[in-house]
Amino acid sequence: MTTAPVSAPVDKRRNGIGRIVTASLVGTTVEWYDFFLYGSAAALVFNTAFFPTGDPLTGTLIAFLSYAIGFLARPLGGLVFGHFGDRLGRKKLLVLSLLLMGGATFAMGLLPTYAAIGVAAPILLTSLRLVQGFALGGEWGGAVLIVSEHGGARHRGFWASWPQAGAPGGNLLATGVLALLAVVQTEEAFLAWGWRVPFLLSGVLVVIGLWIRISVSESPVFLAAQAERAKHPVKERPPIVEVFRTGWREVLGAIGLRFGENVSYYILTAFVLVYVTVQLELSRSLALNAVLIASAVHFVTIPAWGALSDRIGRRAVTLVGALGMAVWAFVFFGLVDTGSFGTVTLSVTVGLLFHGAMYGPQAAFVSELFDTRVRYSGAAIGSQLASIVAGALAPIIAVKLLADYGSSTPVSVYLCGAAVVTAITAAVIRETRGRDLTSDVRA
């Protein structure tokens, strides 16, 4: 399909790839900070502050159930944001997602605990978690698409991987704030009020993110497609209907690519906090600092994996990560069990390097699977459906396996199996590197 030129003039200063990448990276970092902050707090604080029980693992399991509820809202967010993102544009929806996420997180920092208002506390907390999940469900697709559709095909894997780095960037920021509080506060002070500080800090971060995100231009690929539709209007099905009518294979492919990546990430960064502090009875600072260092390495290496996918293909790099994770699953807990800070840090870092090989090329990979008219919907729905069956359940399943068997071996088997699903998907799915995003997949 030949696209018509965009009728509106484009401000080159607002359309540079560097500015677009910065806006996406800052916004996704803030949103993932908000989302991961809940996961860390669920492992360290919410089990006693909002879900008190007599058994630490049971309280943590209940806290992680509330954590998982945020994932249930993500496909709905992907559906709503995807529909309007394909109709109205990527930029407007990205601004809205940031406002929703930041507002919910800030409100969490103001909530009374169970001791103060009883059962209303976990109900309010869970409701705000739903808002977080809804917002994040629309964030991922828009952030990676606006970068993918601004950059050229040659370096798309590299540029589109930067919004992916927002996930470890947000985790790095959330874990860093919690680790700092663990150093400067007593355990009692942290549990009493200190945990609220990083949630309230979200308000400042959102203002910064909005200021940067509002300053960029809309995707030129979307504007061109919009101009073409205006020039040759036809009756169109809703994007969600079109995705499942013509692109259901691509949706399944996106789910498969995300499956092992999602499971591994939440085991390596959320469940490991529970395993170290509850099962091994080691300090909270040791676990947080290990994840902090590993997340820093993860952050800087994700774009390298994206760049490598521009050279050797999306499938090859994804296979390296998935097969590496399948093997590392049986090494990981053995190293963590030593209780040595250096060894625990090494185990998480290597695991996140393999995760990065799956995650770095993923933004370009999934974007290139879909046509422009349904790209936001397809990418958002595929990725967020995976978040339910993979990321939402990963820490819950891992905690349950640990509680039932008292051993990390079943968790390793689970992690390995998830990685194999992604390896099989990468092996059978078509290569997308170099695709022209203005053309139809089936053209």
C-alpha cells in the first residue's frame, strides 16, 4: 500500500528519534517504577500492613494475589488503549496512561493500613492496583510503537529496545529507593511509615514524565495511515475485531514470545525477594541490593540485545535468551542458596542477561508482526494476555511450589518450562527484521 503524505507539517525538532526515545524511556521508567514498587512492597511490607496472617508465607501469598490482580486489568487496558490508539493516535493515550498510573500509585502512599481501618484497607489497595494494571496495559504498546514507527527499519531493534529498558529502569529506581530506606531507617520505621515515601515520590516523577512526553510529535506512520483513510474513506471494523479476524496467529506469536520472558522476570526480581528473606532468612538489604545491581546491568544491556537483533535477526537473539534461561533455571537457586551477597548478585545478573536477550528485540519483533491500522491493538492485546498467564501467576505459583515442597527445584522446572515455550515460539515464528511498517503484512 502506498501511503499518502501527511498533510500537517512536521516539527523536526519534536520528531527526532533521540527525543522520541527519551520521551518513551522516561515515561515507561516512571510507569514501571510504579508497577514494580507494588511488587516489592507486596514481598516486604503489604503481607503485614494490609494482609496480616499468622504465617509469613501465607501473608505473602495473599499479598501477591493482590499483586496479580493488576495483571488481570492489563488486557482490558490493552483493549481500550489499543482501540483508541489505533483511531486517535499513540501520543494522546500515552499521556493518559501515565496520569492514571501515577495517580493510583500516589494514592497508595496515603492509604491507611489494616490496623487503622480494617478490611477497607486491602479493598482500597486492590482497587488502586486495578487502576495501575489498566494503565500499564495501554502503556507498553504505545511506547514501543511510537518509537518503532519513528525510526527506520535498519536500526529499529536498537531504538525500540530503549522503552524496554524502562522496565529494569523502573525496577532499578523502585528497588534503589527501597534499598536506601532500608539503610537509613530501622525495620520498625520502614514498616510503620517509611514504605510510603517511594509511593508519594511517584507524584514528582509523573510530572517530569508528562513534561517530556507531551513535547514529542505523533507517529508519522500513524499520521500517514490516517491521512490515507481520510483520502479514501471505507467502512472499517473495530481494530480489536480486525486483529482477531486476520491476525490471531500474530497474537498467539506475541503471547509465546512474552511467556518465558514474563515468567522469568518476575521470578528473578519479585519472587527472589521472598525466597531470600523468608526461605533463607537473610536480610532484606541483601536481597534488594542484589536485585539493584543486577537491574543496573540489565538496563544497559537491553539496547545491546536490540542492536544485535538488527544484525542477526529477532528470532536468533530471542532463542539465545530463551535457551539460556532454560538452563540457568537449574543453576540460579543453587547460587542463591549459598547466601553470599556476591553469588546471589551474580545469579540474578546472569538470569537478567538471558531475560534481556528475550526482552530487548521484543518491541521491534511484536511491532513488526502487525499492520498499522491494528498495530496498537494487536501489540497491546498479545502482550497483555501473556501477562495474565505468565507474569501475574509467576510469583504466586513460585511461592505455592515453595510452600508445598519446601524446595526450589519445582520452581526451576516451572521456569525452565516457560523458557522452552518462548524458544519454540521463536523457532517457528517468521522473521520480521527489516520490515517496512507502512506496508501490510499480507501485501
